[in-house]
Amino acid sequence: MPIPSRRLTAPRDHRIDFYRGVALLMIFVNHVPGVLWEHFTSRNFGFSDSAELFVFLAGVSCAFAYGRSFLERSGLVAAIRAFRRAGVLYLNHIALTMIVVSLYAFAALATGDGRYLMQLGFGYFLSRPVDTLAGIATLGHQFAYLNILPMYAVLLLMLPAMLAVVRRFGLAGLLAVCGAIWLACGVWRFNLPNHPNPGGWQFNPFAWQFLFAIGLATGLAKAGGHALVAYSRSLYIAALAYLALSFVFVSGSLWGWEHALPLPEFLRSFDKTYVSAPRLLHLLALVYVFAYAPAHSPFQRVGRDNPFALLGRHSLPVFAVGTVLSLFAQLLRLNREPSLAFDTGLIVLGLAVHFALALFLDWWRAVNAPAAPERAPTETGETKALARARA
């Protein structure tokens, strides 16, 4: 599996933005637990969920955003750009954390209900504020539903090393190295530490880097003009069969049956922290099936104006606003009886804000795009004759 030899100039594939937009909306719905609509997101139909899809697509996008610069021009410049993006994610994470803490603190003060301060893992923040602030600053303390961006920032810090492996050993070398790290991480259970609370990160970067690397290799292969894994009818049928098996397992609540398999725990469990094998395989099967959907399928004809592609083009601001909206929705639901009408209103309003924000950002990008330079008028025969007459 060599490094793509042709220049990475493949046109933008709007399907990447489309699926990223879908993942963003599912993340929003899943982050409002208890609403009826969370039963219709992807995690209810298979082993993986929107987080795996989001990280895979992040790897694909990074192949186009940084891969061309690193492999064809300056690796140093591409590395600095990746580190800068990691810094942007870090600042967004800190801002989101402070906004959410302030939001829940205001609710507790306004209502006199201390239960608001017992949500999202705020306990350490109240009992050990100095240690917890240090943990927040160093990403060692992450509140519930606010732990995706830290993992993504670490993956971007790893990106230059991944691209260096690609330059030296090709895409096969990248997958071999990252796969070995993922396997060792799952077997020996190493993770980045939390502080001040015990344990490790909810999204272990040493495990999730493999999924990111698969997306990166997929994007680099696509940019080079070929597929990372070519179409095979037998492989397509196997992927469909695995998706069907996963659906039956999850919809039938057959949890526990996997313990009968004579395999190591890591290869048969459904651990999200370490992206265990069933979750990883489910995401890869899902990607393969949709990537090679029939040519007449609407999934193969996604245009730039598709509303989900619109969301995907502005993934970071949409994700940030969606996170605040989902946690605000949790706050509003805390002291209420379950209500289909109320929950539907929250979800519909949240989705409307998502699309309104994406539309505004698209308009704002167009307004601020550099204007095309005016071309000098060409001299036609008629204007030449007119000029001679005047002379």
C-alpha cells in the first residue's frame, strides 16, 4: 500500500461533510438523554455510535487539510498548522467547560436547587476546586459530555508523527503502527490519567488514534486517486451481514452473550473508551457499505447544498453550539416530568439553531471571500476601429 504518488488534488467530496453533519445531529440528540428521539440515533442499531463516525471522518478530513502540505511541500508547516488547530480545539474546550459550569451555577443560584450542581460530574469541582481547575486546564478533568474535543486535540498533536510514518513506510506502515498501539492499549489498558479524580480519559487517545489513522489513510488514498479498500462483492456481503448481526444483537438486548465467545475481553466487549473490536468493526462495515452504495443511491449523489453537508462544513462551531444547547436542554428537563411534546420542542428548536448557524456561517464565509481580480477588457476589432476613427 504505497504512498499516493499523484498530487493530492481530488475535488471535495461532499459526502464527507454530509455524514459529518449527520454525526453532529446525532451527537446533539444523544447528549439529551431520556428524550424519545435518542432511540432513533445510530447507537440503537449497532455497536458503534456517532462518536466513532465523527473521529473517522476527522481523519479523512485531515488527509486533505494537512496531508498534501506535509507530503508534498513542508512537513514543518503542516505540523505547525495541525498544532495550531489543536490549540483552537483546546481553547474551545476550555470555553465550553466554563460556559457550562456558569450555566448550571446560575440555575442553582436562581432556583435555590442544589441538584443542578450535582450534574455532569461537578462534585470534584465543588469539593476540590483548586485541584479541579488545575485538572481542567491540563485536560485531566473533563465533565460529562465535554470529553470529545480533548481527545481530538491530542489526535491532532499525533498527526505529524502519523504523516511522517506515511512518508517513510506508506499507508500500510501507518495502519500497522497505529493498529499495534491500539491493540497494546486494549490489552494492557494504558490511558492518560485524570486529575484529581481517579481513572483515565473517557475517550482514550491511544485507542481512538487507530480509528483516526484509518480515516487518515482512507483520505490519503482517495486523494491519490484510489480506494484504500477496493470493492469486493464478498466483502460487501460480509459487511452487510455484520451490520445485520449487530442490529439484531442491540435491538434484542442480547448483552452478555458475548462472554461465551472464546476470545480475549478486548476482542469481544463493547468498551467505548478503548474502541473494542466489535465497535471498530461495526464502524468500518458501516463505512464500507455506504461508500460502495449503488450508484443510483442518494448517498452517492450528495451535493454542496445538501443541508447535512452544510452542517458538516462548519463542524467545530456547530459542535460547540450544539453541546451548549444539549446541556441547556438537560438543565431544562431536570425538574420536569417526561413529556413527548416538550422534548420534541427542545430537539426541534435545537436542530433549527444548528441549521440557522450553519446557514449564517456559509453566508458569512461567502461575504468575506476574497473578490476575484477584475480582468482587463479585451480589445475587439470594433473598439480598435473606433479608436482609429477618433485618432
